[in-house]
Amino acid sequence: MKPSEHPLAGLRILVTRPKELTHNLALQIETAGGEAVLYPVINIQEPENTRQRDEILKKLSSFDIAIFISPTAVRKTLEHINQLPSALKIAAIGSSTENSLESSGINVSIKPEGHNSESLLNHTELQSSKITGKSIIIFRGEGGREVLGDTLESRGCHVRYAEMYRREKTKEMPPLSNEQLEKLDILTVTSNEGLQNLVDLSKNKSTIVKLPLIVPGDRCEALAKELGFQKIIKSQDARDASCIEALHSWATILI
């Protein structure tokens, strides 16, 4: 039986976050007695079109609202600017993004209750009556979902994207062998892209789909089912805290 203070004792857990984002989740796993096996399936790179990014960063004072999609969007933006215009209202998707901004001295005035684009769109400050005629900039990675920008434009505002980074499949990681997979107890992913990359980087797909898998919500759960995973555990969202909560809940059934 696992002691309550070490609910993940004896478990080997695959962590697939980009290497820049693995520390906190790995630390929480190890604090709970588990072993975090780091296998980053996504690399964070410079965007293909840096000219678009650089041009839009020169025009920040022309925007009314800035939306940050992720902690990576925050980090990559702050690598290229000294500060944001003081008149710019700041919105963040998710508590991790909000914490990244505020720990850098940036006040977040638009904070949704949830952790996705849909929850941000429900905020009172982003309804048509408040944003018609306004200009909004969205800081994100290349190829992000369009639902946020499209919905905001339908409410009468002008939206521009600042694509601050690019995600690509990890090339330097060797494929997971059957022997490696057999030593794992559970897999964790934080995005559809990460899940697809993980499967692509596995030598034997029929083996990996038999392992329990934690996914961050409905969209990733649907992809996991499509790929053939048999034991899918859905966390509330992609935050480290939600992943840890799902791991703890799953581990209790092993006691």
C-alpha cells in the first residue's frame, strides 16, 4: 500500500512536456514518490516568419488588449521586448499563464475562471458591448486554434496574431522501444500535438496504446480513442496541477 504522503511511490511516469517546461511537473511527481521519466516530444523553436513577429512588436501601442495563450508565449514575448505599453489591458488563458505574467511584473486584468479559449471568451470584458471597435493582439505559437480570434472578430474588434514560437516534433529523441515501454506505468501528455508525436516516436504502437494515458480534456481524449488507447484518464486541463491530481486519483485504484 502506498503511504498517503507518497501516493505515486514505485510508479514510473512518462513526462512528455517540452524540456523547458518539465521541471515543475517532474518535481511534483518525485515529491509524491514517483519517478518522472523525461521524454520531451515537442521542441520550442523560433517562428518561421520572424519578420511578422518583429513588425507587430513595434506597434504594440496601437492595441487595446493583449491576450497571452500560454506561459511559453509570455516567456518568448518578454525575450523580445523590455515592457508592454502601460495602457494595454492584459488577458491570460489559464492560471499558469497568469502567474508567468504577474511574476514578471505584468498586471493581468482579464482573468477567466477556466483554462481555455472558451472560458476567456465568456469573460465580461470580452463581450461585444466592451470590445466593438477595439484592437486585440494575441500572443501565441504558430498554428494555434482560430476559435479565439474568429469569435472576437465576430464581436466587432480587430484581431492580430503575434506568433512568438514554433512547436516541432523532437528529432533527437530515440524511439521508445518495447523494453522501455514495459518499464512505464503511465503516460502523460498535455496536447493533441504531443500525443500524436509520442505515438509517432514509438517503435511499436500496439504496445504503447495498452498503457494508461492522462490527457488534458475532451479534444485530446477523442484523439487518444482514435489512436487506439484503451485506458484514458482525463484531467481537467493541461496544467501541472491538474495532471498531478489525475495521477493521484488514478494511483488510488492501484492500492
